Amino acid sequence: MQSVVIIGPAYPLRGGLASFNERLAREFQHQGDDVSIYTFSLQYPSFLFPGTSQYSSEPAPRDIKIKVRINSVNPLNWIKVGNELKKLNPDIIVVRYWLPFMGPCLGTILRRVKVNHHTKVICIADNILPHEKRFGDKQFTSYFLKPVDSFITMSEKVMNDLHRLTDKPAKQVVHPLYDNFGEKVEKQEARKHLGLNPDDNIILFFGFIRKYKGLDLLLEAMAILKQQIPNSRFTIPKTLIAGEFYEDRKSYDEIIEKNQLAPQLVLHTHFIADSEIKYYLSAADFVIQPYRNATQSGVTPLAYYFEKPMLVTNVGGLPASVPDGKAGLVAEPNPASIADKISELYKLGEEHFLPGIKEEKKKYSWSVLVNTIKNLAG
């Protein structure tokens, strides 16, 4: 048995990183380790957070030790937490890194911990260079990297970015399946739960909405399909958009109004609670990820778990995680290509992709991730 601390978002914070860290803690526990999560009392100042709330409305998990300790903007807190962890003397610290803003906070905490000359620090790097660049990104990231012993990335793009800044040991592992949101629901039952027409073709855009995720490209693709449909047997799908706007929605509304797309859209543009996720994935025919740029996506392992074929764009690590023609289709990041591939998805049908999806999802194991962490820690 080893003592493990995970540093990163967890309850009462919400979102994909929190869900990932809680699921990772459960895998360590399954392997017999003593694990706790150190999460944030303040993750982002309100002016830096684009959503409606940083906090979960779900019940607290009862099977995980979560300590709400870290204030991301208070240097005195960083020293205090670092000293606490130094004294705790865990065998392994697993730290999440997804945003350079966190570099000074996490880098300072880890420097204090490393004074104990015992704890191995393993970073799971979601991003090294962010999608939306800001002043100080490289300096903050370089400060964070120094006390880390080794790294895990979940895409080749992040691995390449990492190698530009450090030559420390690093391993690439696929993002494990999100298997903690309940079992798949029958499509008709899921649609009834969400108030959707049981007979519609429905594609799903899932997750918070930011420019790099390309929802505008998908809307423009739907406009192209709307023009093409009268001359084909293909019924235009409804696009279910499930996720909160993390930027001004005005430009998206303008595309919708200009192309009179409202009848083709179902807008659930609020935060989707964990208990509701299974209904959204189960209700869709296909999951669409029309990203402009990407490292990896947490939506991909979610779609694999619920066995939904995907359309991804040919950017970052997305094509490597969704083999073209096997688990879904790969489009170029432009509306015409996305429209063409949506049509192709329906021509091929869901059943065409199921054997490939079931084969691919075998790679997405939490035990592989935990074993890789332990091997890196020695």
C-alpha cells in the first residue's frame, strides 16, 4: 500500500477535472492505496471564471477523502499547504496541470513538499500551452515544471509541447473511460426524459462552449445541410447543444438567426449535472466534436463509454483517439467537411461503428493510468 495525494479540482467544485480526479482516487483505492484529494477553497477569482457557478449541486461523494485547502491566489496559503503536505510525507503526489494561471500556486506548493526528499511528484498534464494564450503562460508553466519528477500526457500534442520545455521522464496514456456517470439508457427512454422527439435524428454537441470547440463551425455546417436536404432523402438531424456558454453567445445567436436554424436546434445551454449526463449521451445518434484546435477531449472517452460513434475534426490528438471509419469519422475543421461527414454518419448508421467502438474502448482503462503513475514514481 502506498500513500497518495491528488492535487486538483474535486467536490464541491464541479466539471470534468473534478469527475476525473474523483474517479482516479477510486482506482487507487481499488488497488489498496491510501488516497486523498487536496482541492481548492478558491479555484478561480470570479472575474476569471466564465460560467455561472464553480460549485456542484450534486451530493458529496462519501467514499473519497477530500480536503478543501488550496487558494489559487494567496501565496501565504500556498506555503501553508505545501508545509502541510511536506509533513504528511505521501509516497506519491499526482498533480493536475491544465492552465498556466495555476503555475505559481502549484509550483510553490510542490517546492515546499520536495524539501522532504521523499515524495515523488507526478503531473498529469492536460495542457502545457493553453488553447487561448495569455501573457505569462510560458513563465508560469516553467515555474510549475521544475519540482515535478515526471509527467503523464493524454495526447501526442501535449507530449510535444512538454518536450519543448523539459526533458524529464514522460509517458503518454489514453484518457480513461468516464464510467462513473451511470449506465447507458435506452434511446427512447433518454429522449423522453429530456423531452425530445423519439423519431428525430439527433446529433449531440456536449460540453462547455468556447471558441476553440468550434460550435460555430457546426452551426454553419447545419446551414449547409439545410440547403442540401430538400434535394436528398436524408432528414436533417436536430442538433442537441448541451453545455454552458463560457463566452458571449451573441456570435452564435447571429449564425442561428441568419440561417433560420432555430427549428433544427435543441438548446440546453446550462451546466449538465453528473446525474443527467447519461441521458444526453444515450439520447443521441452521434456525438460531434467540431474543434478548431485540441489536445485531447474528455468527451471522447465519454462517448466511448456510452458506445456512441463520433465525428471529430482533424486537429490535435482527436484523430488518433477516433480511428476514421472505425469508431467514427474525421472531418476537416471547416463547415463543408463537417456537413459532408454528418451526412456520411447517417448513411453508414450507428450499427456500422459499434464493433470498432467496442474494440477501441478496451484501451481506456483506469488501471493502466494508475500503474503508469506508480511505475514513474518507482
